[in-house]
Amino acid sequence: MKNEAKILLHILRQKRIRRKDLEKIIGVNPSTMTYLLDKLNDYIEITEEVPTLGKPPQFISISKRAWHILAISVGREKIRAVIYNGHGEELECTEQRVRKEHLNAIGITELIKNIFDKFYDFDSLGIAFSGNVNEEKVDSKILKLDNYDPVKALRLKSLGVPFIILSDVEAIAAYESKTSGKERVFVLNYGTGIGACYYEYHALFSRDEFKNIPLGHLYFGGNEKCYCGATGCLETVASDYVAFKNFTGSNISFIDFIEQEENYWDVLKSIRNINKTNNSKALEIYENVIDKLAYVLGNTTLLLGVSQIALYGEGSSKWFASMLERKINELSTNFKVSVRYGNVFDAVERGVSLEAAVHLVRKKFSK
Ligand SMILES: [Zn+2]
């Protein structure tokens, strides 16, 4: 990897770094650093701090005009697209409502293409889908996409800019890692579905690692059939489906519930509102969900060696995070876990834009 790429990737991670420290990390002398920073003039800005004595220390950061990144988040209710500058400031933004009739490859393709018609001036592109992404192919139960190929369908190569495709929970994990500075991050995305991602920062020289964890389909027990074909998946005993049944007294099957989910959105909305506002009522609805989820999460943190869970998703709340944290730590003295409610509404767009910036740097300075 070229020194220019190393410098930019380092600043992207650290946000602001002392020039002297950067020289040490990259392994170059001050005059070579001057030469490199000159070459990177379009991408970086250098600020000086008032010195206590002697020469003022210089700090390097990414410049506002370094790039424009188009970040698109494709969710069940809407597609949101944002252009960010080098400082991560939102320059433009647009939203497309996703209706039932759009839930297929043609419909989703159409909606994303509308966004490309609006925004054409960007240097790198990141798209995050609600669902699973494997080698740029998307499988999403809720978007009704099966082995969807966005690279082909959207003709991404013809855009002439680097692009990356992630899942929404991967994008959140990237956001969490880069904003917290933590090298290992565990994100739980909780709602009617339960997804998780473990993200490991691998320094400069190899790709960061995303490990999608199909937490919702771990075996927990019971007789309820899951849409994945198995019986006893965690989602059938510890998701908002269970909260829905507790709240309404309904005995609808999990598969029917997922099939007709939008008929229940209003009820789900009120349940989630209770989850945010009325703690004693919420405990009645969520108690068995929290018990089972805590059991799996506690064990998962031991497996991964993480001590913090970042909780996201439509079904989550500050209250839910604190209840989960308490329950997990009560279960076993081996569990020492904090659960933090990730109350950032645009974490998916921000996360995928950060990954798209990393990708741009790697492509641009690869040779
Ligand atoms: Zn399942």
C-alpha cells in the first residue's frame, strides 16, 4: 500500500493526528512527510496549535473538500440517500417511501435508480440493505429480495466510481467502530427480526472484518416454526413478535406474522412507544423476551470476548438497553457487559459512507 493511502486511512480512523506521530507511524522523515502531505493537498488540512514554547505542533485531518460520498440506506419503510463531504457533513439528502408494491427486485431497483438521477456528483458510493449481504448479493426477507445483485441491476460499474454494498447492521457496526475508536464492536439490531454484527478493526494492512451473526436463528427451543425453515429459532421466542403476542393476546404463528407484518405496524408502534415511556407496562410485555435474549447475549459476549453491546433497531429503547444489561449481568458472574442504546437515527448512512471513503482511498492510492 502506498504511503499516501496509509496516511489518509490513519487520519480517517483517528480524525485528527499530530504530524510527528504520523511520521513515526508511517516510518518516514519530516522532509518525506512534507512531500507526501503536499501530494495530498486536496484531501487534507493542516492546523497549528499555539505552542507553549518553540515550534507550533501541526495536526492533520481530512479536509472538507476531500470527497463527496453518496450513502444510501435501503429499509423496509424508506430509502434514504445522503451526500456527505470530507468532514462527514450532510450536504444533500432525499427520501423515497417504500410501498408494498416495491418489495421485489424490480421495485427496489427502480427506487434506487431514482436516487442516481438526483445525485450525480460523488466520488464513492455505499449502499446498505436491510437484510443479509454476501459477496455483494442481497438476501432480505423483509425487502423480498432473494439473491439480488445490485451491481448488475443498478449497473454500478457504469457509474465510474468505487462502491461498496453492506448490510444495515454492518454499516452500524462500522459507524460504531469509527466513532468509538474501539477495535472490536458488537452491534445488536433488535425488532421483529434480530440481527447482529461483530466488527474487528484490522489496522491498515488488511481488510476490516465484518462477521454477520444470525442471532435470530440460533436455536433456543419451543415448537414455533421460523420462516427460515427451522423450528425454535430465537426470533420465535424473543423478538417483537413475542411482545406483540403478549400485548394483544393473539396466537398468530410467527410465519403468518412476518408475512403480514405491515398489517400490524400500528400495534407494533404502540408497543414500542410503551417500551420507551411506560416502564411497568413495558416489563409485562417484554419480560420473557428480555430473559431469553439476555441468556443468548451473555453467552455471545463470552464467545466473542466483548464487554459492550451497542443496541440499535426499531424495537430498542434506552429502557430496553438498561433492562437487558441488568438481566445479562444477573444471569452469571462471568458476564460483565454494558448495553448502550445507540440512539443515532442515521448511523446506517454514516457507517456506509465511512466504509465508502475507506474504499475510495484504497482504490485511488493502490498503485
Ligand atoms: Zn429461523
